[in-house]
Amino acid sequence: MTRRTRSKPRTVVITGATAGVGRACVRAFATGGDRLVLVARGMAGLRAASAEAEAAGSPVRTVLADVSDPEACEAVAARAEAEFGPIDVWVNDAFVSVFAPFTEISPAEFQRVTDVTYLGYVNATRAALSRMLPRDHGTIVQVGSAIAYRGIPLQTAYSGAKHAIQGWHEALRCELLASGSGVRVTMVQLPAVNTPQFDWVLNRLRGRARPVPPVHQPELAARAVRYAADHPGRREYWVGGSTAATLIANSLAPGLLDRYLARTGIAAQQDDELHRGQDRANLWAPADAAADRGAHGRFDEESRERSTQLWASQHHGLLAAGGAALLGAAAGALARRR
């Protein structure tokens, strides 16, 4: 799977395009002049995202759709190709979640998180692949999370969905490699991000939901997604030192990390300010149907805009060459001493 050379604007579909990382992705792809098809449930958010993309010079179409419905995903793909031609890139980002202990999440709520956050990716990818595979061309970027490898308390439904995406993505990538397909799939594993989801997630905690520090701005995540779309040969990219640290610690000492998260994970996901109800929860209906929420949450003051880990993830070859050169220099120096 080699890098695709860009010679003209692409047709790009983005799900979950009205807020958070998805909204930041709209801006990131719009600056390159790509033709954008924006997918979400909230009309006000879609209008605002579309206006931003158009202001940046990108042609835009918006589609109201719930990705948990396979037929809706098929309709999105058909609309995208009817309006803009063959789909070049599909970005999966739509999700919902519940912040609560597992025993306080109803079966219907757990099913809903799974249907949107996991099966939504599956449904959308199937619709994209049905068009990309016959052409032997196209890229699908799955927006993931460190939670795809490391489950976290109070997010059992979301953790399960992200783990499912990871396993399914790996299996799908193997199948495409085995067939020699020119279609590429890659995944971007994100850290905690400053998005509006923490104010509209279904929350049964005592305090207001919040991301576990360190928190990063959605524009950083969007740059990583766009880079992955431009360089889809890598199986995945890691964003943020906390993502790398979490995944490495989980691979080396998962039991120790279980105990650490049991001690710290519950308090770290809620503010001292009391939570005051569920009137804006977006599990069943969009929170941005009447009013746009934008890309950012309420954590701007503590959020980071850069990630050394992202640079390292994008430049593995350079780092490997540098490491080999250092080892060679060290070996040469040792030989001269002897």
C-alpha cells in the first residue's frame, strides 16, 4: 500500500461532520479544495459546517443521516457519487456514548452506542467499499482512540465499540492486503480531545463529564486524519504522548493499568461542578439540530495544539534511520576505543 499522489481535488465523505474532530476535519480537508460530503444528524451543525467549507473554497453537499442505518449509509454514498463523482476518501467519525457505570446503562442504551459507534463504521465502510473495490481505488480512515486498545471505567459501551472497530479494521485490512487491492484502510488513534461531546453525552455521573488530561485540540486530530488520508499505507497513526504511553503500558502491564485506572479513572472523568440533567444528551437525537455547537468543547484553556508523538508516528522511517545511524556511530566509537 503505497502513498497516493494527489493531482486534483478529491471527493471526501466525512461522517460526524458537525462537531468535534469531524468538524475540524471539515476545515482541514476544505483548505485543500477537496469536494466534501458532510454527514450528520443535526441540521444546524451541518449548515454551519457547510458554510465554513464553502468559505474555504470547497464545494459541499450535506446529508442528514444516521449511520446506524445501513440503507442511510448506502444513500449517502450514492448521493456523493451522483453529485461529485467517485469517492476518493471516506472518514468515519460519527459516534455516541454514555458516561455511567455499566450496571446503570440500559440494554437499549448499550445497543444504541454499539449501533452508532461500531456498526456505523461498518455500515459506512461497506457502502464505500462497494464502490471503491470495483475501481481498485480509494481510502477509508477510521477515527479511533487509545480506548480502542485500553478500556476505561464509566465508558464500557464506548470502550467495547472502539475495541470492536479495532479488531474489525485489522481483519478488513488483512483481507484487502491478501487480495492485492488498491483500496487502503488506516486508523488514527486519538487521545483525549476538547470536543462538545462532554456536554451532550448521556451522563449519569455526579459531576459534569470531562476528558482525562492531557487534553488536545480537535484541529490536531484533524491534521492527523488528513495526513492519514494522504498517506494511507500505514496501518495506524498515534496522536499524543498519552496515547503512546497508554498503549505501551497496556501491552506491558495491563493488570497494573487496571488498578491505576480503578484508582484514578472515575474522578478524572468528571468535574467538581455538579451535573444538572440530560436535556441535551445526543444519544437518540442530535444536540445540534437547532443550534450549532462547533468543534471545541469547554476545555480550551488546558488543551494542547501540538503533538510530538504525531510527528513521530508520521516519520517512523526517518526515526528508524536516525536510530540506526546512532547505533552505527556508537559501534564505530566502541571499535576505535578497542
